[in-house]
Amino acid sequence: MFPLRGKSIRLSAPRKLVGDLVHFAHKIPTVPVQRIVNVAALEEARSQLRERPGWCAIFTKAYALVAMAMPELRRAYIAFPWARLYEHPCNCASIAFERLYHEENGVFFAYVRQPETMSLMDLEEELRRNKDEPVEVMFRFSIVFSRFPRFIRRFLWWYLINVRGSRKAQFLGTFGVSVYASLGAESLHPLSPLTTLLNYGIISPEGTLPVRIIYDHRAMDGATIARALARLEKVLNEEVLAELRSLQNSAVVH
């Protein structure tokens, strides 16, 4: 006999977290801007390393360096009690991770302070900790926060996004990073309550890949993002490439 009824499943901590995030992200007028970036030299230098940083660490550091040179990327639109822009003095990267929690895959967010000051390998180590250490340890705050009643969670989200720019940077980050390239897929317009979100696709055989910045149109305009993407490609192929090659030289010496 065909079953007539299914079952009700209680929302898990990650489902509540994403539900709250999407609720507020939908209120923000975000626009994606894309540039095809050449990373062939980076790919070659990285392939020659025994211990190599992942592409997430590479792009996170490069974008953080760009954001330090372009203060517009460290600004947030704050609506209450009057509309204004808040500019944070440094970066806090909010990086999305898929983790298994109570037998369910869910998204959690790691907050990395000042990634522009970290070496690539230190940044890679920090990302691996968030990927491998117990979820209850690395994301304890998010799990505890999800236990609050929804009206309390939503009020706190609203407060962070609309009232206190410094608290928004502290608890939500100044920019986001969300990618699925390792799974062979890419998102064209991921949602985020942050001013900018970095997203990139799959590297082609020619060593190029699409890189996107999804931005809050209230805080800046598309031309600024286009310049940021051009600067990102330059930083990747200059400062970040030089660091990768220094890691290669260090490995040869040792």
C-alpha cells in the first residue's frame, strides 16, 4: 500500500543557522560580478609543493590583501537608527564549511581574524582545524545560539546587521567565502548578509577559472567590484605567487 503520510523532522542547529542567515540575506540587494582569472602560474607553483595550501586559503588571503588596500570592501551598510556606512579597520573572513553534525551534513561558519597577516600555511592550518576538529568544539557558539527561541535569534541577527557595525564584523565577519569547486560545482549567486562574498569555480585545463564577488549594492557599486576583481588577479599572481615560490625554495633548502 502506498504510504499516505510522511514524518516531521525537527530543525537541526545548522538548518536553523542557515534559515536565519537566508531570512536576512533576502533583504539585502546583492549583485554578482564575475571575472575570468588566470591562476596557471599559481597552480604550477602549488603543484610542486609537498605540503601545499588549499585554494580556499589562497583566495582568502588574496582577497583580504585586496580589502586592506580597498577600504570599501571593509564597509557595511547600517540601517538603524539612521542609514550610514561603517568601515572596519581590518578583515574578518567568514568561511563556510560543510560538517557532519548528528548524522546530518550542515553548514557552519569559521571566523578568521586578519587573514591578510597570516602566512598561507598558517591560514591553511586554521582552515583544516575548522574542517577536522570536533564540531562541538569549533562551532560551539553557533550550536548554543541555535537553541534560543527563534524570536530571540532573529532579534539578535537584526541587531548585528542593522545597528552595530563593529559587532557585525566581530560576529558575522567583514567578507564571506563560499565555494563548492572541490565537488565539481559552483554557485552563481550565493546569499549572504555580508557586504561582499567571494566565490570561485573550477580551474580549466588552461589554468583559468571564474571568480565572483557578490556585493551589497547599498554599500558600493559594480565598478568598484570590477576593480577589486582585477586587483585580486594581480595580488594572486604577484604577492601570493611569490609566497608560494618561497615555500618551494624553503622545501628545497631543507
